[in-house]
Amino acid sequence: MTSEQTTTFDLSASFKAYDVRGIVGESITAEIVEAVGAAFVDVLQLEGETILVGGDMRPSSPEFSKAFANGASARGANVELLDLISTDELYFACGFLNRAGATFTASHNPAGYNGIKMSKAGAVPISSETGLKDIQALAEQYLNSGTIPEAASRGLISVRDVLKDYAEYLRKLVDLSGSRPLKVVVDAGNGMAGLTTPAVLGDALLPKLPFDIIPLYFELDGSFPNHPANPLEPENLRDLQAAVIKHGADIGLAFDGDADRCFVVDEKGEPVSPSAITGMVARREIARAKAQGETTPTIIHNLLCSRAVAELVEHDGGRAVRTRVGHSFIKAVMAKEGAVFGGEHSAHFYFRDFWNADTGMLAAMHVLAALGEQDGPLSGLAREYEPYVSSGEINSEVDDKPAAVERVREAFAGEDITIDTMDGSTFTAKDGSYWFNLRPSNTEPFLRLNAEATDRATMERIRDRVLALVRA
């Protein structure tokens, strides 16, 4: 950094609740990143320690990784550059090596964005409540003063590759060697799964598994030339769905840009809901924990997951704990409750054996194991975990969100329901025929509706009634 400074830096536009996210060249630059690297070391008191820094395939990630490393080393931390990594590779490295770290990624955001996800040693998340605001404030101080003070001893910068360790660790958690042969289409969306899939599920680094992997968009390209790396949007699954049908595959997997989320389609090209995946993995993790002596393993699910998840957990002798939406809440509750597994409706899946962090690849491996240990198709297997009909998330642009929710409350006041306000308002019919949640977005003028019912007619009736009230 130069000593002459004319700009006043305010990083509040890019520092979010759980990470940093901004437009390259505007709200996130190499100069800013260098200051954040220095502040990261100071706030977490990492002088003399070794930290880990990597990044995804976005064009700016290598430059930003080096800038962060320079800022961190100036403040006395040694840095191991991990080069190209998925976000769950960072969590693995921070847990396995017990070191703090950072990775440069903007997840599923468009090509012009980049950001930073940071973690304490042991893959403990950093949020605005646990150090992120302090890092922001100190980085602004360094930027506005025009200099980063040098520590008594500058840290060393070296290079480390953790991909093989990551792949070996995941294969120890889920043994896929005995699976029946499966044809698997994987859409990496030109994101980091193009690197991790051949390492974990293929034979790039480890012995071959009984899978025929058909790759879609494995070329690492942060301009996302084929489709956005956001499988939450149905249009971004179309190429995967078509490829599964074309190749007669048993299953399709789609990862987001930084590969921490995984979406699944069955052999007919139909999406399998993240709630069904949560139930499928929960069943396996409950059985494994019980085999190791746990009497009542705990499973976490957010309040927008199907109620089938809690029912299955209780049926299998586990304990279901419901949380509000958001990975920081899930990770905190995972740690507090000693939960073996947690799932969200957004396809984030968390594992105690993965330092309570989320990993799309480990969830995919559990689904492959569940499919490969029986002879039926995935569509039949998934039906066991999807007994209810869901609306999916529906956004309504509403100027006065509290007034819209109040209209719904008044309209349903005379009905036999309960209402709780853990995260938005959840209305549940006492006869069990339906529930729905209305949740205001914190950042957009949207009111989000999720509804579920015992049959399609009931779901559509409730959905349409609520939307008419919200949009009145």
C-alpha cells in the first residue's frame, strides 16, 4: 500500500453478515483485499501462526489471494497458498490442519463479482457477530491511513496442495467402493466441482470407483459461458436434466460455483428436493451414529424443510431440532447440540465429521451410497422421502411487508391453526393438512412464501389464497 491516500474507504457495501461480496474493481480490489488480510491476522491474533489462503476459478481470485497473503504476512502470519479450491476444501483444510483461512469466491454470483469467505481454526465460521465487523473496521483504518504497519518479523509465504487429502478424507467418511455400477452426470457449471469431482468421485488422484462419470462444463471458467453456476434456479438445471435422459444415467448432480451446495436430479431428469436429500442423508447418519454407540443422534433442519424430515428423524430414533434459516445459525446449533448432520431447503448440508461445515460433495456421496446399495431407481427411492407436496419458494414484491403479513393473519384468524414467529411467520393447520411460512427478505422488497400440504390440491389452494392476500 502507498503512504499517500486521498480516498476515504467504507467497506460496508461489501461486508455482509457472513462473508465479503462485491464487484471486482469497485467494492473489492487488490488494495482492499491486502488490508483485509492484515486485519484478519490482527483481529484473530494470528501473528506467528500459519494461515491458509485459496480461491476459486474467477479471474481475479489469484491476484486477490496473493494480495491477502501479502497483507497477512506483513502482520507476521505465515501463509500457505492453496491455489484453486472449493469452499468446502477450505473448511476441510481449516479443520484438518486446525488453522484459520480464507478463500476468494462469490459462490453463485455473476462473473463480475468476487468475495471472501473466512474461517477460524477448526473451520469455525466468522460472522458479523464473531469478528467480521472488527476485521472491516481495522481494514478501513489501514486503508484510510494509507499504510499497513509491518510486524516485527514478516511472515513467510509458501504453497500447499490439499486436494488429495480432501478426497481421501471424504472417501473415508463414505465408502463407495462396494456400490453397484452407476452412470452419473455431473454439471460443474464451469465452477470448482470441475476440479473436485474427478479427485473425489473419479480416478484423477485415487483408485477408480464403480461410477461412469459424464462431465458437463468441467472447464474452470469464471466467466460462466454455459449458464450461471446457481442450480437453485430451475433453468440452470436444464442441461443436466437433458444429459441424464440422453445418456440413460442413474443420477445427475449439479454444484454451484464454489461447490459447497449440491442439487440432485433422478433418472427421469426430475429434481429431488433438498428436503428429500436431507431425509436420505439423515437416515444414514442416524444409523451410523447409533452403530457407534449414540443413543439418540441429533439432526438439524431449518424451518423451511419439509415436515417429513422431522418425522423421519423421530421414526428412526433420532432427535430433530428446528432452526431459523441461515448457515451461521445452523452451524451454531450444530455445535451447541452436538448434531451429527444438518440440512437446509437451499441444499446446504452440514456434517459433524466435517467440522460442522457444509459440503456439497459429501452430501452427494451419501446419495450415491444410498442409491448404489439398492437396486431400484432414484425416483423410487426419493419418493420415500417426499410424501408431501411443496410450493417451492415464491417471491412477491411488496412495499409494506408487515401489512401484507397482517392481512394473512386476519384472514386465517378464524381457522384451526397455530402461528409461530421463529423466522417470519409460520402458519400450521392443527389437523396436519398444510403449513406455510411468510418471510420478509432482509435485502430486497420481497415477501417469500413456502407452503407444503398433504396433497397438491390443498397446497395449490393455500398457495393461491395466501398470494392473493399478499399481493392485494
